[in-house]
Amino acid sequence: MIHAHPPGLVAFSITREIPNTNIVPQARYICGEIGYAPYGCPGSEDLGAKIANEFLNPRYKAVIMENHGVVLGGTDMMDAYQRFETLEFCCRTLVKAGQLGKVNTLTDAQINEYQHRIPHNISHFMDVNYPSEERAIRSDMVRIIRRACDQGLMISTYGTVSVRWKDNDFLITPRDVARWDITAQDIVQIKNGQAEAGKTPSRSVALHHAIYKKNPHINSIITTQPPNLMAHAVSGSKFDVRTIPESWIFLKDVPTIPFGTLYTNVDKVAALFETNRAALVENDCVFVTGDKLINTFDYLEVAEFSAHSLVMAAAVGPLRPIGSAEIEELRIAFNVK
């Protein structure tokens, strides 16, 4: 069990609201429905009984405590902590999305369909080689993943990083391993579309493979769910990077694609990155690509900074973006293609 008072969850506790975890599939899958315990004096038997009563409902693994905080359960401490981290991410995303506009949630049918479409039967190969350059890529990936977790750009339950190794073969993060616990040995080698034996790659492995095959200029991909970018993905608010010159120069324009497209039209999504460096997926994630992993991470940082600025600007007044003439001037001055 974990009992805590993080700001996102407390915001719902003190307004006596229950967060809707249907904003992204994995939040619903990990957190499920949330219970609600009426107020009780801290440390009292009365409060304990109210919380225990909520956990009698088998659907609840987390309970909001009225004007207090949250209690979460799990099969072990890691399971409970990942649920806690994911639920706090969910609350922060809901708050930020609400600042931008209407919060759009998924139906249970959409989430079930999403889970059904995830590829589960990945072919494996046995003859695995780990030359020095391949091992170096693994180490670089682990460093970037931990940096992303430290900066709040990735949480333990979601985030995929891949790097092209040679031709269309690449390395990718594993499935169902806490992101901040990933080691170089956990990284999965993908060769001719097959995964190295004994490992399960990220569920988006087929899409990453398609992107590499379609786009020889792309050598790394990061898929993740930072809260400010996800606020745009959940609210349907346009992620307009024509805010300051640096944002547009690094990112160019960032399209938003419908929920579910990642698995229903892989080739179309892969083709999107012929001309776009990043893309938002409604109620799902952000995709960022680059020629080098460190550059891809830089683009991710810029994207989340830009999204955060837009969330903050919503409380100040309407966005007044850089005009088309100024964008063309930037395109020429900085040779943006």
C-alpha cells in the first residue's frame, strides 16, 4: 500500500472529484476505476474503515481520500508505485488539458480495441551478436531513458526509445520493464523485423520498423507522454509551435493524428515523418524523430517546453503566433527544409 499527497491527486481530493483514467489506454489499464472515501480524521479507525470499505470493490486499486490524498494498493511495492506514478500523471494531464479546453476521454470499447490491435506474436531469432558499436548504442539509450525520467519526460509505465543500428535493424526498449530500471542488457535487438530470443520488445516495434524503412534520414525515435504535450493530445487543442523562433526551427509544424492510427494505418504514419520531425497522437502519445539520439531528445525537450508555454499562456490570453511571412524568413535564414 502507498499513501501520499501529490499535488495532482490532491487537486482532485480537495475539489471532491474522481479523475477519469480513460484519457490514455495505459492509464486505464494500470489504474482502472478509482474509488472515493469520505473524509475522516487522519489516523482514526473511522478513516481506516472508510478506505477499507472502498477496497472491498474489486474494481478499485486506488482510492481518493476526501480533502486528504490517495491510497493505492498493488501486488507488491513496485506495482503500487507504478500505479501511483501513473495516476498522478493522469491527474496532472487532466488539469493541464482543462486549462486548454475540453478534456476528451476514450470509451471502454476504444481502449479494448486498442489493446486488441497491439501485436503480441513477435518472431524471434537466435543467432544474436553484440559487437562494440551495438553495445555502445545500448549504453546511450539507457542514459537518455534515465535522463527523460529525471526530467519528467517519461514515467515508469510508458516510454519507448529506439535507435537504428545498421540498415533497417535497430535497438528498442523492452515491454513491461519500469523505464527507470531498464539496463543495457534489457534493450532488444531487432533484425529483419524479428526480436532477439528471450526478450519482448515495445508494443510499437512494428511502427518503429516501418518508420526506419520509409525514412533513411531517421536514426532514432522517442515515443512518450510528457504532461504538457499530452494536455494538447487529450484536449484536442492545436499544438502550435509558431510561438518563438527556436521552437519552430527545431520542430517545424507538428501535426496531430487520430487515436488508433498508430496500429490501423502503420504505413501512413511512417510516411508522415518524411516531412515532419514530430507528431502528436490524440489520447495516446508524442512521436519525436531525429538523425541522432541526443538530437531527438533535444527535440523532445523543446516540444515539451513549447507545450508548457502554451498551457501557461492559456491563463494570460489568446496565442498570437508568428506570422507566415516571419516563418518563411526563418526558413530561409536557417535553411529549414
